[in-house]
Amino acid sequence: MRTLLYNGRILDPSQDLDLVGSVVIDDDQLDYVGPNLPEVDADEVYDCTGLWITPGLVDPHVHLREPGQEYKETIVTGTQAAAAGGYTTVCCMPNTNPPLDNPALVDFILDRAASPEAGGVFVAPVGALTRGMSEEQLTDLAALKKAGIVAASDEGRPIQSAAVMTRAMEFCVQLNLPVMAHCQDASLAAGGSMNDGAMSAMLGLKGIPRSAEEIVVMRNCILSLHTGCQVHVMRVSTWGAVELVRQAKYLGAPVTCDVAPHHFALTEEMVGDFDTNFKSDPPLRTQLDVDLILQALNDGTIDCISSDHSPHASHEVHAPFAEAPMGHAGLESTVGATLTYLYHTKVLTPLQTIEKLSTAPARILRLEAGTLRPGETPVAQVTILNPDLEWTFDVGRTFSKGKNSPFQGMAFKGKAVATFCGGEIYRDARFDDGRIRQVG
Amino acid sequence: MSRHLLGIRHLEPEQIEHLLAMAKEFKKRVSTGKPVPSLQGHVLGMLFFENSTRTRVSFEQAAAYLNLRTANFAAQASSMAKGETLKDTVLTLRFERLDGLVMRHKESGAPTLAARYFGGPVVNAGDGQHEHPTQALADALTILERKGTLEGLVVAIVGDVDHSRVARSNAWLLSKMGAEVRFVGPRTLLPSHTGMLPGQVFHDLASGIADADVVMCLRLQKERMDGGIIGSIGEYAKLYQINRDTVRLAKKDCLVMHPGPLNRGIELDDVAADSELSAISAQVENGIFVRMAALAWVFEGVTPARRVEQPAPKAKEKAKK
């Protein structure tokens, strides 16, 4: 089976490629990427005129909730959502129940991800830094790495002790494992449910101050500088956190960071009258934060974009604000939000956009992904985006079990319309329309 | 669409005026033995998820004057204790054919959530640190009786504004009616950002209550000391107590108010609490009449027990913006 993706705009940041041309997928491998060819022998031809052909997208931060919280999401539904969102690789966070702190659980996740019902994308597990996420005893990181984790993290339960974090980083340096850091001081954030600001004061909700995030970003940057451990700061939300990462990079610390769409597109005012769809961790901040995050995306201080996909059950979300869980199902809205708020606003060029959605996260986590160079990925990983498709995001029509989204009902411009990981794993009906034809 | 009283923040000045005029009229009628409108046939659910004696009794009294039957709902003994969600509890009460709800909850915004699903009027009897609209109405009626107007008055709200729903509702009401609102207290007891609250911040008592027409003291919860929010009760009292000496810093004829329950010797001393300047007992009594007004207002145009036949609200649409 040979598939020809014909006459699309090929964007591959890994080789600085931006040209109109063709991609040929032979069975599950990339066979050709380059200018349009006069004649190609193919079984299926997709007319990609006006579309972007990019390396399969990579999401460095998703919660698949399995094992333990299958009512929120499963590996099957989560990977289906990933495929529909344009992703061919997702990194799943370790705060499951039990947490991902031993090799058997890594095997379990990889097995489930490879099952035929699953979405067909690669799942790259991120292991827990401490046993049971207790913040005390370190996990057997070498065994976890051997089982297949791509990074280690304290997601969901940020390590408060600088001493424990230092030792964790020492091990990770030795094992060449990136640390993905959830940066929040528990004492400052305790009981908080939205940004500590004018809005929380008005609503009578306890706030999470920006200092809660920035103090731990700074600590982790300092520890990275001194241990040499590669630290990836997950989903920054304040301008101060961005500036601290900028400083750490300037000092030569191996620090990177990502941002989630709700933190570059939305602000605290959107909580309105206690709308729990806008309850995030870290919380939605202010326009000033958004403005400086956009700048940092443009100048490269923010390396990549994560969905921070955090699905929850509806009954948990329809609760008093302080009791509702934080986070949003994001796998199927992130590309739309990114193209709408970053590409069409000219914050990012097309190549920068794909760099942040694919090549950069793959590079940071050392994944065989994020490129269209034939032979550099285990199978062909290709995403087709329609950058100009205008559509309305509707959580009611998503694959994810999580229906908690701050983007519900929003108009987006730009969408992932087809995803190939090996073979074709997802195709939007709107992409199909007149674009596919059988040859021969 | 049902009418609710979820907070003063959502009201127009004309609506506040209307509620206060109704309360005044009810007070006159009840005091002179004249009839008041009857809401007979309606059943009012009293949902107090947080302990309250004063507000609950006041609502019971208001309902009794209006011929409203009340159904009490003890949160500890309820299905909430068995793990039912607030949304399901509210939906259950809707189909128990209750016509309206009075609700107190420890979480800010809980009555807003209830109003989304109940389908009948909901009156907020205090939610977390958000709002306590009927207390603000009672305070406003009290000030009106003693000062004749709210417009142009200087009102200092002294104490734990950050944790106070009474302070927020009062600030909204008084500022909407043209008064100047001041928040007075130590930095740790005032909201750290007041950009969206209508009040000026003062950390010094003397300048905060200088020329004040009304000084409203707030209750200081003793547990505030635990998190290091204040050093000690003694230090607080030394800096912010309204007493024989400090009351002189306000206008000569200033009103001294307190939403209760009082910590005598902390926020107020006996001299200030019991002098002719004090309006504390009037606040309590007026609570009944403003709650009558609130209930009569939200039930305007509601036919008893017809609600249940209306289609259920579409949860999904209402849950989002």
C-alpha cells in the first residue's frame, strides 16, 4: 500500500523545510518527502493543496488516567482523542492510581496503548520521581527507564523538599532522564482554586498566588544549574515563571518549558460566575501574563506547547468551584487553539508553530519523532493540518471521556484533519471531501 | 426564568431600592398589625449546609409572616453526608415539589450552582466568603432608618474583610447606592487585590474611620491566628478595636454596626456595642423584614407547585457561559 500526499505545504522544522511538495508513505514507512514528482505509483492519492503536511505532533503532557481513574479517561479513549487531535505521540503523566512508580505499570500502559482498540499513537510514559508520589523515597529510576519511561516527574504532587528534588535530579543526570517538573509551593497554594487576584477577591475564593509557582520554578532552575540535570518546567502560567526560565537558560542551565493553550489564550476574568470549566492548575492568570507568554513563545523562551490534557467526569465538574477538580480535556482543542491564537495572530510562523507542537517536545524528551526525515522515526508519523478551516469546538463531539473544556463553543481557525502513525489512524470527514482518490 | 437573590453584585440600584422599600413597608405593616401579602401554597426549602442560628431563625420568621411553609433540611443528616453531590440534592428537592430554596453553604458560589439546576427561586443565605445579600439589605435598612439616606455616607468596614461575605455584600450595596466604602484592617485580613471590589483600603484605623458616618465591625474568627494571619487577638484589638476612645475618631453621630455574633472585647468593647451609637439590635430585627422582601420579590409571579411540570433545564447549556 502506497499513499501519496500530494501538493501540500511541507513543514518540517527538524530540517528547516518549508516547501510545497509531496510525501509518499510506503506501507508504514516514509518513502519520500520533497518537491512534487511528475509520476508516482500510489494506491491512494490525497490532494493536500492548501494544507500543511507536518511531522506527527507530540504532546509532552497528557493524563490518560489509567490505571485507577478509568471513569475520567482510559488509554483507549485518550489515545483516540490524541489521534483526532493530530498527535502521534503523547507523554502520559504518572499520577495515576496507583502512580506510575514501578516497571510493571509501565509495561501495562505500553500494552494497553498497543492494543488494537487504542488510537494507534505512541504513548511515552513519564515515571514517578517518588514511590507512591510520597515525595520521600525515590523510585527505581533505572528500572523504570529500562521499562520505557522517557522522563520522570512529580506531576500532581510537586516535591516540596529541595533536598529530595536534588537527589532525584542527581539520579536523573546519571540516567540521562529529563525531569518534568510541576512547580508549585504547597503552602502558598493550599486551599486555592483560582488565580490570587482581583477576581478571586471579588468571588470570595481563596487564590493561588503567582509566587507559589515562581518560587518552585526558581528552585528547580537553580537545582538544574547545579546538578546539570535536564529540567522541563511544565505549563508555565505567569510572566515571572517565564522570566525565571529565561534567566536559567541565560545562565546555561539545561532548562526548557512548555505552555498550555488555556494559559496563552484565556484569563482569570473568564471564571465569570463560578464557571468550573475555567478552573485550571495552575490557574488562569491575567492579560499581562498572556501578553508576556506570547512574547516568550515568539522568542523561543517557551520551547513547546502541551495540551495538559486533564479529563474529568461531568459530575466532578458540576460542583461548587472550590470542590471541582482542576484542568481541562485538551487533546482535541490544542491544535485549534494554537493555530487560532498563535499562528493566525502572527505570534508564530508556520515553522515555529510546528516546532512547538512536534519537533521541540520530541527533541526535549529524546523521542524518535518530530521529523519527516525518512528512517528517523520507527514508522511514518505525519499530521495533516488545514490551517484555514473554520470550525466550532464542541466537547460533545470529542473522543475523550473528559467533557471539561474552557474552549467549549469557541470558534477556531485551523484543525488537524488527518493523522498517520504507520498507517492512517484518523481522518476528519471535512478532509475527505473530494481530496482522496484511488489510483489505478 | 426564575428570579434569584444570589448576591448584591448582580443587582441594579433600582432593584436594591425596591427591595428596601418593600422591607420598609413590611416592617410598618407587621408593626401595626396590618396584613402583608400571602405566599400561601408555596413551600420553601431551608438548606443550611453550614451552621447558622440567627440567619435561619430570621428566614423562618420572614416566611411565617408571609404564610410560607418551610421544609427544613439538616445537612448533617442528609444525603449530602451520604456522598450525594450538591447538584443531585438540588435536583431531588426540585422533584420533592419545593417551590423555592434558601441556601447557606461553606463554598463560595454554591447557591449559583443550585440556581442553575433547581428551576425555582434561590435565595443566598451566605455562601463561603462570597456574599450574604440579605445581611447587607438589613444593614442598609438600618442605616436608612437612622441616617435617612445612603448616598454620600462614608462607611468604614473594619476587620476581616478578606474572609467576609458580609463585607462584600455591604460594599456592593453601599457603593451602588452612592456611599463611599472603606476597608480597614491589617494587610493579611484585607483582600490582596481589591481592583474588582468597590472599596478603598486603609491599614490604619484612625485614618480609615476618620469622618465615617458608619463604622461596621466584622467578626474576627479566632482560628485566623493559626495560619499566622494575625499575631494575636490582643494585638488585633489594640490596633482595630472600636471602643470608647477609637469611636471618637469617626463622626460624632456615627453608627456602630456589627453583623454578629459579637466577640465582645475584641472587635468592640461594651461601651461601643451598647451605646446609643450602636445599631446592632436594629440590624437583627430588620433582618426579618428584608428577608420578607427578598422572599416576596423572588416569588413574584411564581405559581405554587407548577414549576415541576416545566421542562428540566438543559444542564449542559447552563454549565457553560
